[in-house]
Amino acid sequence: MTTTGEELQDLLEIAQEAAAAGAAVLSERDQVSPSGMVLAEEHSNVETKSSVSDLVTDFDRRAEQAVREVINRRRPSDEVSGEEYGTTTPAKPSGYRWSIDPLDGTTNFIRGIVYYGTSVGLQGPDGDWLVGVVVAPALSRVWWASRGNGAWSTHKNSEATRLAGPAGSLASGLLSTGFGYDPARREEQTAAVTAMLPAFGNLRRLGAAALDICMVADGTQNAYAEYGIWEHDWAAGALIAEEAGVSVHRPAAADSSKTPDWTVIGDIGIELRELSPAPLEL
């Protein structure tokens, strides 16, 4: 099934509306706690997911509900896969599937670190990723892309800027990464980052994969590599990076708990086959 240019623009507008709706929920954070951690039970209902350091709040859930409301209203026949509520499939699915992370960077959000956002990506019937939007409300940043039409960004009320990826040598550049919640996985990731780091000027671990990927697309960082993140984390950002002309290696499977793999955006200073564990499907 071919998606026309007009249809693609409409899908992008839906993704932008949906991501903005999720980010609007996140923007309520400072009304609860202008500074410091959001921990009061009566406000945030903080719970844990896979470990005590993997947190979820009612902001995650309400943001996903807001994203889903837009998609379900405008595209009721599309499948929706979200971090908090799993996958919902209509009785007569269209073949299009949305992958959403309502709050990427939950730990940052809870602790008052402004690096977090809402990510909305769309996969077409043929498996290609068609549109991606990432909104970081506390940074007043929006990144977006549609297949074949480039990647773009705005800051506050600025004009849209077309993205072209990082420039300059890795020796003065930044490698971005993240670490899992499981200690054994963190040990593996640390060893892999140690192998990459000599090629770079320095390292950043900022705590929100979707934003990290977008900041490679806009040239703020030079490369991003992380093992074991979920599809919701990279779905939108990977397309944005790709449309900015950056090389992208997506994980082989959506579910990182069953089939962990590498997400690699840009030049990491070593060949993918040198990574350990080895990337799947190379």
C-alpha cells in the first residue's frame, strides 16, 4: 500500500497534534512541584515498573490517554502501541500502527530534570516508519519528520529549521548513551561504551532516548548508542535522524525484554560488529 504525499502530510499533522496533547499533560508538572521531586502520593501516584529505579507516574498514564484520544478520534482503524497501556488492535485494522511513549525520561521528570518529552511514531502497512514527532515541553523544543520530506525542529516560537545531522570530527564530539535498570545489563553497557568512547571528545548520559536521538539529528550530539531500549523509545526519533541524513540501526524487535538489541544513531567510532553483545540481523 502506497501512502500519498497528501496522506503523509495528514498523518504528520495527526502525530503533531497527538504529541502536543501528551506534552501538554507533562507541562502540568510544575503546578504539582515547581522544584525538586514529584513524590507526593496525592499528586503523582508514583509506582515502580521493572525495578525500584524504573518509575511510572499518573502523568505517564494521563499523557498516553491524551495521545491515544487524538489518534483514536482521527484514525479509529489504526493499531496503537503505547508504553503504559500496551497494544490495542481494532476489529478491522488499517495496517497502520502508532508507537507512542507518553513520557520518555520519567526519572528526569520526577526529579525535576527538564530533559523529558512525548514521542509519537507511525509505521505503515509495509513496515516503513512514516512519521515521527518528539515534543520536549520543558525545553520548548519540537522535532519532526515524515518519510522523504526531511527532518525539522523548532525552539519556542522560532521558524522551523531543517536538520542535517552532526558536523565536525568525533574527536571533539559527544557520544550519547543510556544504561538499563538491571545491574548485569549496566555492566555490559559500560563495557561497550568504554570501547566507543576513545573516538569521542566526551560522553553524555541525559536520560531520555527519544531526545538523545533527536539531538543527534540536529547536531547537538554526534552519536547515540544504547542496548536494550524499547520500540516506543526510538520509533519517532530514529525516523527524524534518518531524514536528517544520519545513519540508523534499529533493534530487530520491538520488545526489548524478550529480544534486546542495539539502537545506534550516527557514527560511533567503531564498526557495529565490534559491539558486544553483537547487534542482531547484521
